[in-house]
Amino acid sequence: MAKMNNPNDTKVVGKAPARPKVTTGKPRKVVVTSAMRSRVAFTGGGTTGGSGGNFYSPELSTDFLELPQSLDEQRNYYRFFYQTDPFVGQAIDLHTELPLSKIRLGMPKAEDRTLAQQALDFCERWSKKEGLLHRLIEIVHDYYLLGEVFIFVEDISEDMPQDIREEARRELTEDGEVTETYHEREDADEREVRWMQRNFHGWSAVRVLPPEQIHMESFPFTSEKIIELIPDSKTKDIVQKANQGDVQAQRIVNSMPRDVVEAIQEGRNIPLNTDPDAGSFVYYMSRKKSQYEPRGHSILERCIRVLVYRDKLRQAQTSIASRHMTPYRLVYAEDMDAADTEELRDQIDLCLQDPDYTIVTNFQVTWEEMGGGNTNRLLELSSEYDLTDRQMYSGLGVTESLLSGESSYSGDRINLEVINTRYMLLREILQDFVDEYIFKPMCRRMGFIEEDELLGEQIIYPKLSFTRLGLRDNSETFDALFNLYQKGSLDVDVILELLNIDPVSTRMKLERDLWSINDPMYNEMMRSVYSSAADKILENTEVVQLIAEKLGLNYEPPAEGDDRF
């Protein structure tokens, strides 16, 4: 009888599986070769690996990440170092003041001399009233320190009434209704000019806006920009108080432009106009800016890493000096117990409080002071400061002699030529702004316009100019220019500018003094008059005989026909 298989029985086929080996004790050290690493990296079970490279990025270095990243942080750094660092403060002041040592307005070119003189007088009065030189100094200061300037030119003059240019006419329609229409007058331009001359007194103010409150957007393929002013908390508070009925706040808010107040009340930014012919406008001036870059660059941007490094050196040196300002005292004696130690400590404390206190002991006490006045503990940073000083001179675009004034023209001739050229470029930028955006729109409103057959309408406005920079003027330069002037190869205007004299105003004053008592040749003319009068008196009077009698001489007048005399 065959035995039936039990389904619960397990049938073993082949060799039984081996039991896992258990390792006890310290594991065996296995040496891994480079080939084994490669096999593990590239053929490991479903894992993709790779070897890291030695890529270096200056923007990911530790010292770069410590530098300010946002524009607001950078501006705070620039202002801080301008106020605290002597190199930065002196260099920014030099770049601001030297190019603007003296400004003047030139007589505009026009066929009508009276119209040109009126335009010059009007712009001179406005420049004096608004302090044009001080405004330009503020502009150039932010131009170098922050790299960009937002110049707001304000016009708060009243709007011209409609009836100045247009005439209201009432007409009766077929339905019997009366309609009122406006038609332009024949002399609209003359009436507008007369009204402007009576009511327009130039731009109300020229202000430099804080860049933190400006939102600007630029776009490719166009030079147009969207510039908005972000209201500050102080302005918002005064408008809110005015809405609540505060009388003083209402007086201040009433002096603000209506568009500004409406934008604050609605909680939006204030859009700023960029067209000078449309009233108040904002002008954006940036330093060393490429057309595709959104913002300008400060002159301190290339120096910020050096400035932070120098500040760290200063902090380290200050910490060491503060730590070792008070010396360490080591007082010890042999065979003292705890009571003797405490008693000696008390006597030492009394001695430090009272210099006349005397410590008396019956055993030897050793007193040593360490650290106080030991200059060897301070860091030797002379080489570091020499290197960073040279880096600061290069980054700020100045020389050590220019900051200190202890040098001669011959020693720094090349450096001064470079600085002089840069200042001339800055002057061109300022002249373009003042002429095209300040004087020209004002003179257009005042009606200082001439008609030219070829060029059409020509606006008569003065040109801003500067006196010649005296960075490289010396006796050799003056002698060379004066020799050229004497030979007829140079006009006198260059000589006058060398002496900081306005050639245009000088010519006008010479014309005014011509044939008057202030004429430089007036004394020569009077001498000639007296000489001719003396000849007539000598011929027709007895002056010679009276003189001879006073001298005791016998004088015989010449006979008629005698030519000896």
C-alpha cells in the first residue's frame, strides 16, 4: 500500500540555505582603492554618483555674503562710511566742490540784444533766488555717493485762465437755446506771453528726492521711465490729521499739490511727471550707467569690500587695546594660608584705591603687572593699511597729495590731468541738465523766442558755464598761454578764464565804460588835452616872461621873422 504524502510536509530540494555569518569583535579594516570607488560610484545598485569639482565663485565666498546685498543696505553703508571714514568723506567732498568752484551764466546768442539781455536777467534772478550753486552741490554729492540722483523741479504757479487764449462766444441755436463756445483769439500768443511775464517767476524749487522713496521702472527699446514717489510716514500722518480736522495740519496740506494729497488719501504711490514742459517734473541722473543697466553705481561700490576689511581690522585692534588697557596683576608669597591670602588681597585692594596706602608684611611678597602698556600685543597692521590705502586712492579716483594738499603740480601732473578730464565730463552733464531742463523751459514760458527762417522757432536762454579748473595751473602754463595771446594765436577769453574772470561780463563792462571817466585811456586823453592847452597858452600869453622874472633872468622876446626859437 502506497504511503500518501502529507500536504503539510516540506520537501527539501537541493542544498539547504546557509545561515548568515555573525561577526563579533572589532571589524576588519578594508582598504578601498580608487578603482573600487569608481565601481561603487557608477555601478552601485540604482544609485547615480559623481565626483565634485573645484569650482570657485566670488559671489559665494564668505566675505562677499557679508557685504550688503539690497540697494537700501548699500546706501546705508555708503552714508555710514562717508560720515566716519576720513578717506571717503574727503574724497566725496573734493569730487563735489572742485568741479563747482564757481558758476556763471553766459549771454545767449540772439539777433535781438534786448531780448537776450532780458532772458539773462530773468535766469540770473532765479538762480540767485533758488541758490542754483547749492542745489548743484547737493546733486553732485548724491551723484558720487549714491550713484544716482532724482531731481524734482517743482512748479506751483497758478494755471493760466482759459480766457487768456480763448474768447467765449454765446450763440443762439434754432431751438432757442443759448450755447457758449470758446474760440482762440487772434493775439493768443501775445496775451499768453504778457500773462506769463506778470505771473510766472520761474521754477518754485529744485529738490533732491531720497532714493529710498522712489520706485522706478525702465523698459528696453525706449528711454521712457515710470517714476513714482512712495509717500513717507510723516506725510501720511499729516494728511490723516488734516482729514480729522486738525487746523495746522490742514494749513500744511493745503500747501501741497492736490495730486499728492489725493494719491496719499487713496493709498497709492504718487506718479511723477518727466516732461519739463508739462509742469513739475523729475529728472533722473545716474553715474557710469550703461543703457541696459537699471540703476547707477556709487563711487564707493568698488571700495566697499576694502572698507569692510579695514573696519574689521579696526575692530580687532580696538578689542585688543581694550582688553589690555588694564594690566594683569600677579601677587604671590610663599607659605601663606587662606587667611593670610585674604588679608593680603584686602590690603592690595586698599592700596589700589589709595595711592598713599602702605602694605606692611613680615614676609616677602612678589607683585608683577602684565599686559598694561605692552604694545607688542597689538597687531602689526602697517603693511595692511598701506595696501588698503592705495586701493582706496585708486577706487575713489584721488591721490594722497590731492587729499592732503602737500604736493606740487610737477609731481602729480598726469594724475591731475586725469582728474581734470573727469571733472570736465561732469560739467558737461550738469550743463546739459541745467540748460535743457531748467533754463530752456522757463524762457519758453516767458516768451523769449525768435523766429528763424531756416531753423524755425529758436528759444533764447543763457548757457551755464564754469570757470576754468585750477588743478594744473602754474606759472609755466600762464606764460605759454600769454605768449600765444601776444602772437595772435589765442583769444583773450582763455587768459581771462585762467584768472577766473568772466570774459562775457568783462566785455560788457568795457563797452559800458568806453568814452567815460572809467575808460582806462581817460587819463592819457586828459594829458593830451592839457599838453595842447599848454601850447596855446604859451603862444598867446606872457607866461615865459613871468617865469624869467621869477628866476631873475633877462628875457627878450624873439623878433618877428626870427626862426631861432
